[in-house]
Amino acid sequence: MNSFNQHQPSCRRYFIALGAAALFVGLNTAAPAATKQTKPAPRILVLGDSLSAEYGLQRGTGWVALLEKKLLAEKINASVINASISGDTTSGGRSRLPALLAQHQPSLVVIELGGNDALRGLPLAMTQDNLTSMVQTAKQAGARVLLLGMQVPPNYGREYAQAFSNTYTQTAKTSKAAVVPFFLRGIADVPDSLKWFQADRIHPKSEAHPLILANVWPDIKKGLQ
């Protein structure tokens, strides 16, 4: 009995040391697991109107759907959220964007809006203000921004048509966003453009959407890097 009491302090020190060593080993083995956590895949949020919402098209043939297939083909681990609504304006996009950013937390926001503003005769200053606000809101949420520029037909008047086109490049310059000056290039600005459009002469056919993707792909890919 006395012998046990004499050795009790040294035994206690032994078990304390053993416990500390086990804790140290446990911490060391847990640390690598934390470093192995992978970053979430980038998310691309497309905020557009009927030109991005597959209006009049078979599902899966619009440029946004083709973008998803392109990402897979290029082995780029990124997802696409298509928040486009037919008939939407820059005002509508501006009001919807904050909730979409909170819900999806995208890495890249692609804004394809403004065409319906022109069709409705809305002031260019309003369109530019809405575009600028959307760019700033997206950037404040930590996303990069790509503007897809539009043009209007010459029958709107040369001065108005030029001012409308400039709205996108000016917004991109002042807010430091990327821009595709005219994302229907090679479709709406060619002599035989009617062959690319549906009967309404506003919405591109499915055959035109690979060309749209080709116009926007380089900037989207760059925005993910």
C-alpha cells in the first residue's frame, strides 16, 4: 500500500504526458483533413431576357444551355444558373439581382439586358443607370461581371442607335466590367441576317445560338480564371 502511494505522482505524470501526446497526434492528423477541403465550384449567373431564356426554342438549344455543355467539354468545373426572363428590362434585372446574388453567390455575373428597354422607348440614361447599378451590386458581392451589349436596327435612327450601343461600352469602362460590345455579332449585322431569326425577326433561331456562344465564350472563360 505504501509502495503504491510512493509511485502515484510519477504514474499521474506519466498518464498526463501520454494524454497530451495523444492529443498532439490527434491534432496533427486532423490538420491535413482541413487542408483537403476543396473550394466550391465557380457559379455563373446569367441575368437576361428572352434572348437568353430560349424563347421560341426547343429546350437545351439556347446559348446558355450550350454554355453548360461547353464547360463540360472543356473540363471546367463550373455551374450555370440561368435567371433570364422573357420581356425583362434593366429595371427588372436590377430589382431581381440582390436576391439572386444572396441565393447563388456567383463568381461571375453575365448581364444580357437592355434590348427591351429600347423596344419600350425607355430613356437611355435610365438603362445606363440600371446597368451601372447591377455591375456595382454584383462586384460588391464579390463577383466579376460581363456585360453583353446589344444594338438596335437603323430604323431607330442613327444617332439613337449609336448612343444605345455606346451605353454598354461606357458602362463597362466606368465600372471596370468586361463587355462583349455586340453579342449578336455575325448574326444580326450581316446582309443575310434574316436566315438566323425566327419569324418575329427579333429572336434568333437555335442555329444561331452556337454563334452567340462563340461570341461570349472567350470573355466567360477569362472571367472564371
